Amino acid sequence: MTNNHTLIIGSGIVGATLALKLAQAKMPVTLIDARSERDQSEWQQVLSHRDARVYALSLASIHLLKDVGAWQKIALSGRKADYSQMQVWQLNGMGELLFGDSDSSTPELLGSMVEPAVIEYALSQRLSEEDVSDCLTVISGQKVVDMDWLGAEQGYRVTLEKGATIDARLLVGADGRGSFVRRQAGIELDTLDYQQTAICCAIQTAKPHQATARQAMLPTGTLALLPLADITDEDKAMPQHWQSIVWTLPRNQALSLLEEDDRIIADKLAAASHYELGAIDKIESIASFPLGAQQAKSYIADNLVLIGDAAHGVHPLAGQGLNLGMLDVQVLSEQLMHDYARSGGTLWGSNQTLRTYERLRRPHNSLMMHSFSLLNWLFAGSLAQTRPIQQIRNEGMYRVSKIKPLMRLFAKQASGV
């Protein structure tokens, strides 16, 4: 049996980042990952392929990854695609929103597109480094099978599938949308099924993306074209031509399209984008996932807190899902350390601390979730194509595009700083 201040269940990007943040502050933490640990050859195998999926990391997320020493490794790898512009437009209406300054000789960074495995590899390297090893224990390849609350002073006793138990004052659920921690704690969910499916893939286009993240608001749903890093010598000889696609469609339409030949999918995708970047020369790694939003009715219980997808999941149309989880990490770690210092080293994960975290994060995440749902409703579906809604959209986008301070505010909100 091991005693720890904090036990984090789930070592995805959000869970691993929190573990590093606490270990750097010399607070004992154990991180449990149900997945087996990959050796170097397995990592190289994973990283040798281009992933169609990317995370649109905001400046706030990048700063947090720098703080824990992972961003430096990502930058050295070259597997990131910085973007300095965001373009949002609708094909059948007025108005285009363009964030960022393309005319500047040194355009300001808005964020960076990074493949999930690239971030996970950088974090896994950091988890084993000497400066955090004294305070950090990582247990891989074991699931948690039971959780018992022992009272406010002791916290939780967690049982692993091989029989070992771990006691922790604070239990953190960072174990994704289907969170075991959330279910065991009896925390219910508010859910919303969009009746949509997202098709994702990697494409090579005739025209370069010019460090611009693009999003077309279509009657069927959003179509995002996101810059991908150039990973092969062939890519680097003709840079900025690879992009990650997230194409939202009504569920039946998406499933029907997925049965088509890859070339047909590529041609229909180019047409849907109005050939914004010309024809599609190559298409890879076609996959799909159903879309829904969810939020835990509470982020906390006695000695327990939820972060990331375990607490909330949003529509991908603004690419903010991971960024919201990283803001959870920043706020929770700051609040834990603040109250620990203020109490002279006696309070850790107290109800007061956790309530403050929930008050700071849940309303913000709820607002983001409902805002994305509203945007989706305004552009997709039968009601969205009625003339009054079209006129509201057209006028709204046109007016907003002319108000430069408002555009700068939106860009700042998207950056998270």
C-alpha cells in the first residue's frame, strides 16, 4: 500500500500534464494508465506515420506544455504546424471572418496544430526524467477496478486489477468521456447528441495552406482544414500542402459517403470546400466518429475532482476540446498550490479548494459548450436554411468582420491567454 497526496487516473495529455505540474512543485503524485507503456521502437513506429487528427493548441496550452517541459521536445521534433491566421466563411452567404495579420513580415502566432501521438511522446519522455522522478510514480498497464472513500481525512483507496491498493488524499479523474471515476462517484451527465458524424482524414492539396486554419460553415455542418506538419523530405520540398480535415455531416450522409472509394471522397471534399485550396492530390487515414456534447453535473465530490473529457466534451467545430482540459489543469494546479501554501502545508484537495476550481471552470466550460451548440444550430440543419436565420447569419458575420476590436477579442479568447 502506498500513500500519496494525489492519484490521477488516466494518463492522456491532460492527466500527464497535471502529474508533471504537481511533481515539479514537489508534491507526491501517482499516475495510472490502463495502457501498457510503449518502448522506444513502438513509439518510433507510431510516429513514422502521419496522423489525420491534430489538436489545435492555443497559446495558453502551449505555455502550459512549456511550463512542464514538453513543448521544447515537440518543437525540436519539427512535428508541429504553427498558424498565424484563422479564416471562417460560409459558402452561401455574406461575410468572412479573418483572424490574424497575414500582411505583417512577422505574423503573430495564434496557435499550433500537433498530432496527438507527438504530444503524448513528449509527455512520456518528461514523465521519466530525473527532475520529477522523486515525486512522481507512473503505473502502466493496469486498470482501476474499485474505489473506496475512507473519509475526508484519508481520501480514497483505489484497487488495481492485479490486487494492489493505493491510498490518496485527492483522486483526479482524467480518464476521458466514459470516465470510470465519474461513474463510480455517481456523478451524472448532461448530454446532447448532434445526430452528426465527423469524417477526418489527411489531405494533400494543390495550393499551400499558408499557415492558415480554415473553417467553412456549410448547410450540412462545418468543414475544417487544419495545417499539418511536413514530415517527409518530399513534404519539405513542397511545404504547407498537407492538412487535417474534420468534415461534419448528418450521420446517415456521412456513413453513406464512407462506403465510397477514397478518390470519390477526395473529390466530394474538394467540391464541398469550394476548391478553396484547389484539387486534392492525396487522401490518407480516413476515419469517423459520432458527435455529441456532454458535461458532468458536478466536477467534484469529497476528495475527488474531474478534469478534461471526464468533466466535459464539446462539439469539435472550434477545436477547443483539449484546450478547455488544459485550462482545467492550469486552474486546478494553481488552486491546489495556493490553498496548500495559504494553510501552511495542511490543506490538500479540500472541499473548499475543489469548489473554487469548479466555480472557476464549470460555468466557462458550459458557456463554451452551449456556444458551440448554438453555432452548429445556426449553420447546420433544415431550420438553419430558412431565410430569417440566413439573414441573421449574413448580417452578423458581415458586421462582426468590420469591428476590428471585436475581432481581436475573439482571437484572444481563442488563444486562451
